[in-house]
Amino acid sequence: MNKIDVLLGLQWGDEGKGKVVDALTQHYNVVARFQGGANAGHSLEFNGIKHVLHLIPSGIFHPKTINIIGNGVVLDPAILVQEISELEQMGVDATKNLHISKKAHLILPTHRALDAALEQAKGDNKIGSTLKGIGPTYTDKTARNGLRVGDILRPDFDARYKQLRQKHLDTIAQLNGPVAPTQADEDAWMRAIDKLRSYTLIDSEYAIDQHLSDGQRVLAEGAQGSLLDIDFGSYPFVTSSNTVCAGACTGMGIAPGRIGEVYGIFKAYCTRVGAGPFPTELFDSTGEQLRTIGAEFGATTGRPRRCGWLDLVALRYAIMVNGVTQLIMTKADVLDTFASIKVATAYRVDGQLTNQIPYNTDARIEPVYQEFAGWQTDITSIRCESDLPQRLLDYVRFIEEQTGVPVRIISVGPDRNATIMRG
Ligand code: GDP
Ligand code: IMO
Ligand code: MG
């Protein structure tokens, strides 16, 4: 029986998952999201058109591919309907091939307001949340208060909605938080619920089992990145789901033994949006150069991304917790003009050399760098490995030696075609 391949981010998100999933979809029959929600912003580009997806899997532009929103996702119907209508304007009927798990939890307008209220209450310790209601919705899920997509088909849905909404409003009032959702927001949400009733709602665990039994190829698309994982990220500066490979099992209902390839995707440098440790962060003109050339501004919030050098301590950690079998390196082209490129190979913490990420998020980490001469060649139109500059290949070989995992794909631009598959 076929296995499910998983593609997930190895850094703090925005590694280029959307671009690469879209580029790989031609080899798959099904693409599935398994965690997170519209905090994600996955960009993809082809035929000169750029699109940012938040909830819909990045296989949606391939007309024959089934796209599944798995049970582990938290779903805001208002954002989903908006996203579907944007796709419609581009001539894509997303509802045709979109299947949504009945067990996915619903994000209510009051979850979003609660997110803002809780973040505000944190004062100086803000996470830098995207404020899409992700944390409060997963909180209700684990507290067993949540509403699920399948509940919209039940006759008591309205009553249950009102009950949960009131509970949220009471908490927001206690927090003296920002204003509750507007009537217009709530009306839009209710209209979106009506539309959601007409979409294909499934038991995703059975559906995926059937797809695999039928010999179909399934690709799971991670959101966020491993260093934002609720357990293994720099807690509390994390998102509220398991972004690592294990999350694909619980977020779609598949057994661990059915995981096939684990594609780990990373940028040739590092970025982070929001608060939390970032040992290789650059505060100088080099960081600014990465942000400008790499267009490092959030796809969901537009916030400038913090930028820094590649961190192999963090990368090796992410590879370990995910069981990565193949690496994908993106945005290599962003380094094209750099005379020298640094990579952190170890940390010095309180004078001690270490290969491990310290437990304390306030530990003072001094990265130990290895420096490489830059290739100083425009690689954006290269499509074949043998045409890549030797210095870039040396950089890649060093990463492979340091991680023990082959780099199978090198991405040299945002377009679907700017993707070099290595032999
Ligand atoms: P995701 O969240 O992992 O899907 O990544 P985002 O879409 O949030 O951010 C990645 C950004 O880099 C997007 O603007 C992509 O269009 C862009 N991108 C992806 N791959 C490459 C690449 O190889 N080179 C360049 N220059 N841009 C890329
Ligand atoms: P994609 O899928 C980058 C970050 C937020 C914040 C923290 C918690 O596009 O890679 P949340 O909204 O989950 O409460 O925010 O996580 N974050 C992301 N950063 N890419 C993402 O998704 C992110 N999703 C959440 O900036 O620091
Ligand atoms: Mg993103």
C-alpha cells in the first residue's frame, strides 16, 4: 500500500512550503493540510500570477488533485469562503476538489477577539500572534468545549454556538480586552457557515485510508515550522499545534507506519516573524539586505520578518524530531550577491560549546560561525544542477555533511518552474 509523504518547514515558517507543494503536486493525487489554520500564508506563483493560500492546501491549482483539510486544522469559515471566492475570480472552482474533515474545529469570531484580548494581556511578553484565533480554538479543543465542522449539520448548532460565544464574551469582559466582534463580522461568519454546509464534508481518516488503498499518492502539507511546534519550539513563543511530522498522524488520522518520505524544507538563511529566540538574527545592514532581496514580509500579516544566517544547530534538531529523509533548500538565489555567507555550526552558551538548543528561551546564545565565499552569480534562470555555481554546490554539500540528509531540491525563485530537482 502507498505511504503518505509529508512536507514540512524546518525553521520558523515561511520556508516556501506553498511554492514547493505546488511544484510537487503533479506527482500526487491528494494534498492535505493537517494542522494550523489561517495563521499560515503559503505563496505560490506560476504564469506570472502570485497567490497566497491560508487554509486551502497548495495543490488546489491542479484540477485533478483532491485537496483535504484534515481534522487537525482549525478552520475559520469566513476566511475559507473569502479564499474560495478569490480563487473563483481566478477561474478556479475550489469547491470541486476540496474535502473538509468534519472533525476539524471551528474558529468563531469570538475566538479571534479572545486571541487579541489574551495577547494584549501578555503585555511585554506578547507572542506576536497572527491573531487569527488559533490559540483559543486549540484551547477549546483540548478543554473539550470546541465546535467542529460536523456540528454545523446538527439541529442544535445555533444553541451550541450561542453558548460558546457567550462564554468567550464573558472571558473577554474579564480581561478588559479589545472590543468583541462586530455584528457584521458575526453575520459574515454565519453566512459562511451556510456555505460550508454545501461543501464536501468528510471523515478524513476514512477518506485518506481509501485513497491509499486505491493506490493514490498523498502529500501532507505542513504549516508553520518545526521551531514553532507547541512541544519542540521555543515555548511559549510558538503556535498552538504540533507542526512536526507526528502532527500529520494525529491531524489526518494516519498510523505512523504509513508515513513515507519526510521532506524537510528550509531557507538558505533564516527568518522569523513574531517574538522569541533567534540565535543567528542579524540587526545590521546584512540582515536588511536579506529582508530586501528576499522580500521578507509576512504573507499573512505583512509584518517585516526578522532575518539571519542559516542555523545548523536548529536545522539538525528539526531533522531529528521529524525524521527528515530528504531536504529541500529554498531562496538560494537571495544570497546571489553576497560576497560571504555565514552558517552557525554550534552554539556557545555561558562559555560552553554545545550542539543542542538550550531549554531556557532567555539563554544567551553566541553562534559559532563557519564562513563561505559567496557564488556571486545570478542563479535565478538556472534549471539544471550542473549549471549551478560550484560555490553554491559546496555550500549545499556542507549542509548535507552537517545534517546527514541529502538536499534533493534547490529552489531558485518563487515561480513553480524555478525548482531544481537533483539526481
Ligand atoms: P510558506 O509559508 O512556507 O509557504 O512560505 P511563504 O509563502 O510565507 O514565504 C515564502 C516567500 O518566498 C514567498 O513570497 C514565495 O513566493 C517566496 N519564495 C519561495 N521560494 C523561493 C525561492 O526559491 N526564491 C525566492 N526568491 N523566493 C522564493
Ligand atoms: P506559514 O505556514 C511564520 C508565528 C506568529 C507568532 C507565532 C504564534 O506561513 O509558515 P499564532 O497566530 O499561531 O498564534 O502565532 O507563530 N506564525 C508563523 N510564522 N509562518 C507561519 O505560517 C506562521 N504561523 C504562525 O508570527 O510568532
Ligand atoms: Mg508563510
